[in-house]
Amino acid sequence: MELDNSHAGAIGLLGRCYQDGLGLELCKRTALGLLEKAMKINEAVLGPHHPDTAESLNNLAMLHKDMGNHKAE
């Protein structure tokens, strides 16, 4: 199956639903995997500088913030 941007959008939306869910750690971990997958698809299909890739990266950053993962490396 060939992936395109619509796959990333659907996966990202599902990830956001988990992120906004019950606040359970399991939901956040599930969201993390989905949002990472969406970002990788967007980067592969659209390139690293496309606005949709940037939005995916922002969604990941917001989830990490929600999870308390904001240590600089």
C-alpha cells in the first residue's frame, strides 16, 4: 500500500483524539506512537519543510509537553 498525506492526516487525527482523551497514561502513549507515525509519513511524502510536516511536529511537541517530557537535550 502506498502512503500519502491523507494517511498521515488520519493517523494524526486519531493520535490527537487519544491525546485529548481521558488523560490516562495509556492514551498518551498510544497517541505518541500515532503522532510519531503521522510525522514520519508527512516527512517522507511531503518533505521536512512542508507545513503539514511542521504541524505534525508541533502536535508531537504539544503531547510531550502534556506528558511532562520537556527536558532539553
